[in-house]
Amino acid sequence: MRLSRLLILISLIFIISGCGYKPATYYTKKELKGKVFVNLKINLEDPRNVVLIKDAMNEILVHRLGSKIVDDPAQADTIMNLDLQRVNMGVVQEDTQGYSKVYKATVTVHVDYKNDTRSGSFSVTGENDFPIDTVDGAITDSNRFQGIKEAASKALEEVISKLAINSFKK
């Protein structure tokens, strides 16, 4: 049993390395060179959600890509601009009395980036369905915030693949 697993693992490693496979993060790192400054356009209608967009982007850059985040754009090799374009909340499911039981949060973020050799622009969208446990189907600020936070994280996960795709464009 162990021998067959080991043989399968070795075969898989040989096949993947033999075909030249490189993960999306490899190409994304090529697109976002050096130190990164994340600039955030403040949305006065929803400032609480804007802050979590920047935090989520910084977390992805540091933990997934190993980028170094700087606080001064003059020190940055790459400048990334984030703009929270849209936050939508909608009812997905109602109970038999017509009370809302499941909501969907949808978040759209526009991303611009520029360094000495590359630049690009794209939008990403994330969705999150979440149940609420109130009798009257009313959504609380806590439910809303958590739903938007999860949707924003899902949207920003797309940034890696979009940057990888942009690395192939000339």
C-alpha cells in the first residue's frame, strides 16, 4: 500500500515537473515585482468595508505571494490601487412565512497596478451566501459585515489568477 502511494507520488512529481508546470503564483510574482504599495480609494459611503479590502489584499500579498508591503509609494517597485466599486446584498432564500433566511453578499473591486515594466487593470467579483438566525429575517450589522468580508476575500483571491494571466500579455 505504501509502496504504491510512493510510486504514484513520484510519478506525479515527474509528470508535473516534466511538463513545465508552474503555479499561478510564480507568474503573479513576476508581474508584481519587488516591494508593493497598496493604495486604497476611500469610499465615504462604506468606509468600514474599504478597510477590510486593503487588509485582505495585504494578507494575500504577504502570505500567498511573499511580497514585501511598504507604507510609502516612493519606496515601492509596484503600486497597486484598489477601489471598492460595488457592494450588493440580496435575499437568496425565504421561509414559508416570507422571512429572509439566506442572504448573498456580492463585492466588486477594481484593481490597477503599475511598476517600471508592467501595468494592468481589471475588476474582480466575489460572492458569499450566508444564513441568518433571526425570527423576523432582519439582517444585523454583524451579519452584513461578515458576509461582505467573506465576499471580498473571495474576490481578492481572483487577483492572483488575473495577475498571472496579465503576465502573459505583452
